[in-house]
Amino acid sequence: MSTDLRTTNEEFSMTRFWAGLEQKVQVTMRRDRTNLGDLSASDKIFTSLQLTRDEARELALDLFKFAQGQEQEDV
């Protein structure tokens, strides 16, 4: 069973779902690029990312650093 979650941005949606042993979140956005090579029918319209709670936490920290202009380049 899945549950849609509220977001602060209309550009993407978030869905919580059960993935066997743990809950995950799927972040879905409309795809705006057309030159990405061979894609399935749904991949031509949407792109998504599925994360565990730990992965979401780590990504959120990195995205927050980027939003604050504090990201570090991987050299």
C-alpha cells in the first residue's frame, strides 16, 4: 500500500510505500528532456527516485548544502 505525501513544491510528488523490509519514499517529477536515448513509455513522461529513510536523510543534507551555496566539489 502506498500513501501520497504533502510537498512544498508543485514540481514533484512524493509517495511513501512499503518495500519488503522497510518503508521507502518515491520522488516523481515530470521529465522535460527529450534527448535521453531509449526510454520506456512512462520514463518518457516521468522520472523518479526511490530512497530508504536513511538515503533520504543523507540526500536531504547534501541538497540543503547545495541550496545554501555550501556544496563541496568532489575532486
